[in-house]
Amino acid sequence: MKLALENMTKSTELEDTFQDAAGNVLVGICKHSWRAVAQHLEAELLTGIFPHRSLLYVMGVLSSDKELFNKEDKASWEELLTQAFLFTYYGLILQAEGNGATVKTHLRALLETSHQWPKQREGIALTMGLAAVQHLDDVWAILEQFGRSAPIKWSLHSFSQKVRAGDLRDLAKGRGPQGPDTPYLPPTPRGQNLEDLRWKWASSTILLAYGQVASRARAHILPWVDNILSRMIFYFQYSSWDETLKQSFLTAILMLMAAISRGKGAHSYEFSQVPELLQCLMVLMEKEPQDTLCTQSRQQTLHIICSLCKLRPPLDLEKKSQLLSACFRSVFALPPLDALEKHSCLFLEPPNIEVRCLSSRALSSACCSRLGRAGCPAGSLPSPHTPGWGSVGSFLAALSTCVFAHL
């Protein structure tokens, strides 16, 4: 397989004939181990580089050969093809397109398709991100336009219930509660189905799209961070709350934080939306179940908070105290380890109890990041893996003592 992959892109006197022969070897291997071939093809496409012609040749042969797969494998291949190949290929084509109006037309049509299934939402977001590499302004304009479209306005049905009385004047003028650039939700017309599955999770697609845009923008991301964060915060606050929205929000924020960490000069920027984002994360932690630890969301949230604490401007004392209080409540309120172990035995696949230690480390890291600006000496905060701390509980007790001593 390695030899076939290498020769598929090799330039020789035979040109395309040689490359196609190497591609046919890969097709032959696929008859015996199609998943391994699919993984290699997927890895090649997900690099974000326009694919070599021989790669497209192999994909075409594999997709058109009706005898290559049985019915079950055919369904799995098509699922992989839809997510990893078509959305990626579509994004790369739009990335290479020189006409911004054409890019807008295609992205607008893509966003008007169904947002019901996870792979559809992830694929649409991936296409938007790849197109943004060369058409950042055009992608941003389409996302803004889509956010003001009728389906999104109706899907944000919790908006009207959460809006404050003081915002009614802005709403009457067609402006959202956070400024003139946020979507306005008019009264819901009779007969409008708010649970229409085609649009129910469109907000999650938008969140993932902003995350992909941030991830692909690379060196150009820093001037856009506050704008992207303001949109993420808006859709988090005013969309219907469920597990899909929560995970899309966290995934998008993680992509944004990774992009910021790669950007040169991030330490010199002041991000005005950080306090609002931290407020959202505190709300998210409070919604996490307190009787179980096996939630990926709690761990992701703590790591995001840790990263945000390193950005400028630093929080004031009141915000800092609120943040630390929310972090401590999330971890301290969990049941003892022995109770978690007994509870986990009821699962078919018991969760790893040591995740609690990971959450504690994330909490310790967040405290270090925030208290470092408050004069907390380096190395004075305890760590859950330091010799001498026999249990997570004793570590947390020591950590809380140190934290409150420096507040």
C-alpha cells in the first residue's frame, strides 16, 4: 500500500499511465482491506491541500465499481465518502475559485441544506473553513447573512424568552440585544414548526463553521477573534439548549483557542469578549450533572478556562472570584471516589475514575494562570500528581487553602 501511494504522485516519462497503474494497485488492495485504504485516502484529503489527480482517479474507480463492496460495506464507504471526501473536496474547489461571488453562491446553497445529522453539520462547517483560507471576507458575509435568514430566526425560539426588558427598544428597531450586527427575532408566525428537524441544529452548524474559519485562517485570525467570539456567544445564549449545542460550542471554542495559540503576537492583543465567554463557560459548568464525573464537557470547559486565563486583559477581582468559585463547585460537589467506583460498576463500559484527577489538574492549572497575576509565587500551588498527596480530596483541600490565601 505504501509503495502504491508513493508512486501515485511520482512524475515519470509515462506520466498519467504510470500513476493510474499505481492507483489500480491501491484499488486491488481495497478489495481485501477497504477500510485501511479509505483511512489513507481520508488522511491525504484532510491535509487541506488540493488533491493530486491520481487520488481523484482512485476515488472515482472505487465509487463507480458496483462489485467492489457488499451492501453493508458500500453504506459505510458512502458515509465516509460524504464526510471526508465530498465536503473536503468541495471546500478545496471553492478555495481555489477566484470569483468571490461564485464562492458566496455555493456556500449559500450549502447552508440551505439539512442540518439534521452530525456529519452534515461537521461537513458543512469544514467546507466553510476550507473556503475561508482564500475567501475569509466572503465566508464571513455568508455566515452573517445566514444568521439573519428566516430559518435561523425561527430556530432561535428561546431568544424571545431570554431577552431582557431593557432590550425591547433595540428589538423594535431591528437590532439584537448585543448590537446592530446580531440577528433580530420577530414574532413567531402561526403554524411555524419550531421543531423542524431540518433547521433545529442549524445554530450548531454555525458554531462549528466559526470554529473551522478560525482554525483555517491561521496568521490572519487575531484581528477576527472578538468578532468570532461575539457570534459564538450569541448563538450559545439564544439557541435551544441541548447536548448537541453544548458540544458544538465547546468544539468551536477549542478550535479557536488552538488558532490563537498558533498566532504570533497573541500576547499583545486585548480580547474584549473574554469575560463574556467565561460567563458562558460558568453557566455551562453549572449545568453539568453533579452526581457523575464521566462528562467530557467538564474537562473541556476547565481546559478552555485555563487557556483563556492566559489572555489579555486580566480579569478584575470580582470576576476572578466568580470564576474560581464556579470551578471549585464543579469539582468539589462530586461524590467521593468510592461512591463513583460503585456507581461505575453498573455501566457496561465503566468510565475511568482517574478522570477526576485530570479535572483537578486542569483546575490547578487554571488557578495558577489566574493567580500568577495576583502575586502567587511560582510553584506554590499543589499538584495532584505531586508525591505526598495521597488522594484527590486532600489535594483539593490544599489547593483551596492556597487559592483563598492569595485572593
